[in-house]
Amino acid sequence: MAGWQIYFGWRTALLGAAILQCLLLAGALAQGGQNRVANRFLSAALVVIAGMLTPYAIGFAGAYDRFRWLTFAPFAIPLAFGPLLYGYAHALADGTPPGRMRLHLLPAIAQWLYFGLCFLLPVGPKWQWYTGWHRAFVAPAFDTLGLVSLAAYTYAIGKILTLQRARLADHRSDDDRFSANWLGRVLMVILAGLGVESGFWLWSFAVGGIDFFQETGMYLALAVVGVYLGVAGWRQAALPVPLALPGRLPADPIAADPEVVQTPNWPTIAQDIAHRTREAGWWREPDLSLARLSRLLGTNSGRLSRAINLGLGVNFSNFVNGLRAEGVARALEAGSDRDLLSLALDMGFASKASFNRAFKARFGVSPSQFRRQVSDPAFFKSDAEMRRAAR
């Protein structure tokens, strides 16, 4: 870079392209999708990422040298990133924003106000403050707080994911259609980003500070995170809005009644439920839910869930998908030559992955191995008791 000239090098080009992509995807996500609340949180997070990349994109081009008044321009508000991703995860889980979301955003608002007020200072005092107290004390404090905030919200997102997986497994037979798998990938991306940022922070701490150009890798990694979240999030924008389910089921009125001495015989009740569900063929409904099956059986959701969990030792998803796996096995034993995926979809499975997972859990072998075993029983060790064990 020479003097006052603006230089558009490869760093500016790459970061500029990522900023444009993030903003375009943020605009697309803000327009709709089934889960509007979640999509708008992700849209806002992409805008924050674009803002975090902007100082480096224009800085590598020499804009701060040419236009010193840009110092403290409030582009980058990293303290907003964690809360917005937490809001996105919460909305993916039950379609609503977290409680007291404004409180979660207070540190980000304070950071934006600080930069905004500093930006309004005259150039001379502004530069003196930037090269003095800000660089020595305020910037390191913001960097540390940013890492702590992102780590804390990553932990909170992990708790949401754990609860969401458990709730879906207890209430849906088509849980793969919902947001848990995508939320798991979001969490992995955030963890990777946190690892990269922590590595650069430790490097800077160990050597007493790193310069603008040495941080290139960190911001290129952030650009990759932003583009991935934007593109993949846009592809997931049509995910069904999940049910707003409680963390725990309501107490069973019979079991809670102190006048009732006898505890329900859950294994017997569960076997009756399994028999009726199997014979009626309700398990073939692709979107069968706990609420739907309880209505078909003429009972309440809490009692049905307890019967399955306590009587069979599995959750609702495993129970229904186990019956679907049995249906595929019976078709194969009857000599069906249809391809496995067609059979699985016909039996109610939502995806190939859920079919393979449920079949192996139910029979101990993959569907293709089971088919070969049926066609050549002498080659494979037969275990009829295992395949027909009540679940």
C-alpha cells in the first residue's frame, strides 16, 4: 500500500465477497420460511458477522489510513453474535424467542454505544484514545468478554440441543424431519469457530500482541462460518415449526393419587399398547406423534409415554420405528424384491438414515445384511429370538 491509495488485494476481495454473501442471505432469510422467528435470528446473526468482517475488509484496503475518521465506526459488535445464535437455537427448538431476550442483548448494545460515542469524537482526540487507553485496556477487555460470551452461549445451545433431541424422541416418530440434526451441525460450527478464536487469542497473549495482518486467518475462518451458516441455514429455512413441548411430562393423575395403592403394571400395559398399535397398522403413518397415537388408543399422552418408557424401556421414536423395522423385516422374509429405501418409506420411515439406524437397533444387523440372511440362511447365523424379541 502506498500513501493514501486504496488497495484492493486478495484479503479485501475474499472478505468483501463473504460480506456480500452474508448480507444477501440475511435478506433472504428475513423474508420468511416456516419458522419465521428462527430465520430472523439467523438473519441478524449474519448481519453481525458481516459487520465483524467489515473493518478488516476495508482495513486491508487501506481505508483507515486514508480516512482516519473511520476509526471506531461501529461495524463490528461481536457481543451480539452469541445471543443471536442462542435465540436462533431456541426458536428452532420450539418456535419462540428466549425469555428476556433484551437482557441477553444488553452487553452488545453497550458495546455498540461505546463505539458509537467514540466514533463521534473529533479525529485528534479519537485517535489519541484509540492508540492509548482503548488499545491497552478496552480492546483486550472486549476480546476476553467476547470469548466468554460465545463459550457461555455455546454451552446454552448444547443444553437446548440435548433437550430438543430428548423431547422429539419422546413425542415424534419422524424426529429426523425436525431441527435437531441441523442444530447439531450449527453447534459444531460454533465450537470450531470458538476454537479458532481461542487459538488466536492465546497466540496474541503469548507473544504480547499480533498485528492486523497476522489475524487474517481468524477472519477468513469467520467468513467461512458466516457463509456456511447462511447457505445451510437458508436451505433449512423450510424446516417444520416444532411443537412447543414441555421439558417434562405432566404427572399421571392415577400414579399421583395417594389413595391408589397399586402401581400400574407398565410392562403389561405396554405390551397391550404394542399389540394394538402393531395390529392396527398405525405405525405406518409417517408423521405419527405421541399425541396422535394416544388419541387412537383412547388414553392421554402422559400415560402412553410412561407405558412405553417404563414398560418397554425405549422412547416413543424407538418404539414406533422398531415396529416399522419389523414391517420391513416381514416384507423381506416374505420374499419382497423391492429396493430397501422404497420399503422403508412405505413403512413410514422419514429418511434412509433413520431407517438404517432403527433397523440395526432392532435386529442387530443392517437391512442389506438381513436381506442376504433371509435369502441364504445357511450363510448367516440365524437368531430368530433376537429378531422377534418384544421391544
